[in-house]
Amino acid sequence: MFMTTNFFIMLAIVVYLAIMLVIGFVYSKRNNSTEDFYLGGRKMGPLVTAMSAEASDMSSWLLALHICPVSVMPHGLPSVLPLVHG
């Protein structure tokens, strides 16, 4: 039972990796330059751009909220104030 479970987990990881590599290879052919890569060919609409900006903003707060408790333990509350205040 244990061997079959590990086999299926490894199989799922390998299949996922293969799919990601195929997707990366197919879509890498569509980029003509680094500007095209970073700007998405200037084809992204305002909704996608706004969602991307909001996701980036939220992830930075998530990181700060994970760092704050860890920093307070050894260094005290004053070490976190620059993170919270900005």
C-alpha cells in the first residue's frame, strides 16, 4: 500500500512537471524580445493589469505579516515598527 501511494505521488509530480515544461516551451516561442516578455506584448487589458498589481500588493503584506511575529520574538516590538509604519 505504501509503495503504491509513493508511486502515484511521484507520477503526479512528474506529469505536472512535464505539462509545465511543455506549456513553457510552447509559449516561449511567442515572445520576440525581452520587452515582449515583460510587457506581455502590450495585449493585457486593464482588468488583468489591475489584478496583477493587486496580487503583488497583497503578497507584500502577507510577507510582512509573516515576518512581524518572527522579528518581535528575538528583537522586540521596535524592530517591527518600520515594517508596519512604512
